Amino acid sequence: MYGDKTDPLTLRILIAAKYNGLEIEVPSFNVGVDNKTNDYLNKSPLGKVPLLETNEGHIFEANAIARYVARQGANSLYGSSPFEAGLVEQWIDFAANDIELPGNVWVFPILGFIPDNTIATQKAKGDVRKAVEVLNRHLLSRTFLVGNRITLADIVVATSLVRLYEKVLDPSFRKQFTNVNRWFTTVVNQPNFRAFLPEVKLAEKMQVAPKVVEAKKEEPKKEQPKKEQPKKEQPKKEQPKKDEEEDFDFEEKEERRNQILWIPYLLAN
């Protein structure tokens, strides 16, 4: 499998494989470089990471790979009935749409992956809170998300929460979600998780994206007035128009760019 061993998307696959007794080789891979080669693009047309290489062909999209791996082996990572299998799928989709999407909008600027946008971050915080509230109610009388043992649902949802718990879910945020905290710490400390996931240190303080310090514009030097000398009147030359960019405030331009970047998320839901 090609991917970043520290990425939650890759970790969920390796953890699922560990539960099923499968060995997956993960060679050294430089994300952002190796996934742009022609050879890689022939296997994953959009250059998506991770990518699983099997005897039958290649599979991209992390959750598709995790589903494939979860179905290999005797461990019941899909529950004990068709209904439980449906619930597992439900929570996988929930993680992708209701946790990872807003979670990435909130955390990625802190990690420096994407530019920060105040409006998008505030919306993301509210969406994450709603998702955790759903989980908290569900886990009120349950040890795991589906059935009485860990399934792929627990693996996917827990890995989708790792960065949030490490970076932004501080004590004041966590205190109202005791059921989720109990479930999360139980799951991520299982031996099959710890085989790939270092100890998760819960955030003591909510991190924020670093402020970008813009370079100050140099003001044009004022020319010293020259002594007037009588000159013959000449037809005035038309002054060239200033480049619109010179009169366009940099911060305003950056804010507009960020707003355009975040429009799809801000209009969602």
C-alpha cells in the first residue's frame, strides 16, 4: 500500500488489517511527489493516497480500501448480521461527511495544509460539535458503535477524531461529551490500534491557525521639488494607467481568495 503511515486515512486500513491478521507492506512514499508520477497516475487517476495494490488490481479511496480489508479474514469487523453490516456502513459515511469534512476545515489551517478562513472555521466548529453530540447520545448505553465488539465503524470513526482530540478538543469542549471520551480512549488504546497509532495526547488547549504576517508595502519616496525653469509648452503625454493590482489592497484580495476557496463548504448543509 502506498501512503503516509501517520495519516488517519492510512492508519484505519492498517488497523483493520491487523484485526484480520493481514500483513500490508507500506514502502517509503513521498506524498505530493511520488503520487504525481505517470506510473502512479495509471493506478490512481487522480493521484489519490492511499492506494492498495493487490493481485487482482488497484484500489484507491481510503474507506474503499478499509472496507475491502475488513472483509478479508475471520474477524467480524462488519458485525454479526446484515443489519449490523448496514450500521457499520452508516457510521463510515457519518465519519466522512459529518466528522472529517468539518474536522479538516478546522484542523488543516492549524497544520498549515490550507489557508485559514474565519467564517469557515466557525461553521466547522459548530458542525463538529453537532457530530460529537450525536455520538455522545448513541454511546450513552453502548461500549462500541455497533454490537458488542470493535467493528470497522469504531476504527473509522475513531481515526477520524484523532487530530481533533489532539489539536482542538480541549478540556472545556470535552467535558460535555463523557460518553464519546470514554469510548474514544478505550478504542485507541487497544493493542491493534497501538501497533500503528502512538499514544494520543488529548489537547490541553485549543490550538488556532497561525496568523499570517504580511510584508509591509514600501511607500514611494517623495521626490524633492525641482526648481522651475521656463519651458516651452509641449503637448501633454497621456499617462499610462496604473495596474489595477497596485491599487488593490493585498489583505482584501487574500480575503476574497479565501472566501472563494471556502464557498463550497460554507454553502453545504
